[in-house]
Amino acid sequence: MALVTGASRRVGRAIALDLARCGHDLAVHFRSSADAAEEVAALCAPSGVRAVPIPADLTRPEDVAGLFQRIDDEFGRLDVLVNNAAVFRRTPAWDLDLEDLDLHLATNLKAPYLCSVLAARRMRDRGGGCIVNIADVAADRPFRDHVPYCISKAALVMMTRAMAKAYAPVIRVNAVSPGTVLFRPDEDHDLRRRVTARIPRGRIGSPEDVARAVRFLVESPHVTGAVIPVDGGRSLA
Ligand SMILES: NC(=O)c1ccc[n+]([C@@H]2O[C@H](COP(=O)([O-])OP(=O)(O)OC[C@H]3O[C@@H](n4cnc5c(N)ncnc54)[C@H](OP(=O)(O)O)[C@@H]3O)[C@@H](O)[C@H]2O)c1
């Protein structure tokens, strides 16, 4: 049984649907996109798995506790956690403030940290499990107008390695580090062209590319502490 955070839309949706196709029952976590989460759960049905949408604001520890309580009640086990939910706000250098940093750390670091801790205890009690964090190439190659986001993803990569060591041998902890796989509606044609021009493979990736790497990590019993770039070679350029 797998929990995917932020599973209602975009990359999280692709990861959830792919895990469902591989036979995993699913907790389809969402915060505000309830209808989209229902749709993901409905799309899982033909795979013959059980998929339950569960809401939580992951910056609220009491919500996170409630999410795991629901998983205990609905499924009674947890084998896979994918920490996908995140914020990505543009934060120009001269406007930086503590609020930006707090928001990015709360969502992109503290929430995956707390989810991992709560998941790991459950996995340990059942003899094993696997955690996959969704990082970003920006953890190593910072984006100019996204300082708090880059800091949060760099910390998430270190969390991956530190927890892989701490929770071994019982629980495996890995990360996928995507380059651009989906543009945002406010990203204009010129920006899209410039981003694409920096990718050696000549195109952006897709949410399914990320899902495939997550599946590889879930299904690879001897891989732990790995951070897999899924970026068309962007991190080489
Ligand atoms: N998109 C890309 O090209 C790209 C590139 C590199 C890395 N990544 C990483 O890949 C992951 C998915 O990317 P994405 O673009 O699909 O993400 P996204 O659309 O920006 O966000 C994914 C989900 O996170 C949830 N979320 C945000 N804040 C939350 C909170 N406080 N509590 C609970 N849920 C919260 C939202 O759920 P609701 O909609 O339900 O509110 C949202 O649907 C992220 O970790 C991102 O950093 C993405």
C-alpha cells in the first residue's frame, strides 16, 4: 500500500496512477484539489486496487497525524511513501524574506520529514518499506529567482541520504531529482524556449518520466540513498 502526497494533479497524479497500475493500493493525498483527487481514485479502479482520497495540509502537524491515522484505519499498513507535494514560488533576490523561507521549508522539508518519520515507524513494525522523495535538479544547480525553493530541495536531498543510513537495513530511502517536466501556466513562450534550450535531450521531460523512476526505486531492493536525475541531461550542462 502506497501514500503519494500531492497526488491529485500534475506529477503526483502520474506517480499515483503508475503505482496503481503496478498493483499498489493507494492513499491519494491532496490539500485543496478534492475533485481532482476523486478523479485519480476513480481512474485507479480499473487496476483493481483500492484508492482513497485523504485531505491534509502538510504544514500542519495535526493534519499529518490525521492523515496517518486515516491510513491506519483504512489500510492497516504502509509499504511505500512518496513525498511529492511541494511549493515552488518565485522569490526575486531583493524581495527575499523569512516568510518565503518558512513556507518552502515547512512544505518541502519539514512535511516530508514528518511524513517519513511517521511512515518509517509503521514500516519498521511490518518489517520493511520504501520512501521516495521528489527533489529537483535545483538542489545542485540553483535557479536565480528561487533561493528558498533551492535551499529546501538541497536539504531534502541530504535528508534522503541521512535517513537512508539511519533507517537501514529495514527501510530504503531514495530520491528522484527531476528537471523541468511540466511548465506552469504563467511561464511564457520565451521562458519555455530558454529552459528547453539548456536541456541536452532537447525537450522537457514528462510526469510519466518521473513516475517511471519512482517505480524503479520502489522495485529495486538493493538501492538505497540514491538520487536519480530525470532531467534530460540538464544537470550536465
Ligand atoms: N513540475 C516540474 O517540472 C518539476 C520539476 C522539478 C521538480 N519538481 C518537483 O516534483 C514535485 C511535483 O511537482 P508539481 O509541479 O506537480 O507540483 P505542484 O503542482 O506545484 O504541487 C503538487 C501538489 O502539492 C500540494 N501541496 C502544496 N502545498 C501543500 C501543503 N501545504 N499541504 C499539502 N499539499 C500541498 C498541492 O495539493 P492541492 O492541489 O491539493 O492543494 C499540489 O497539487 C514537487 O516536489 C516539485 O518540487 C517538479
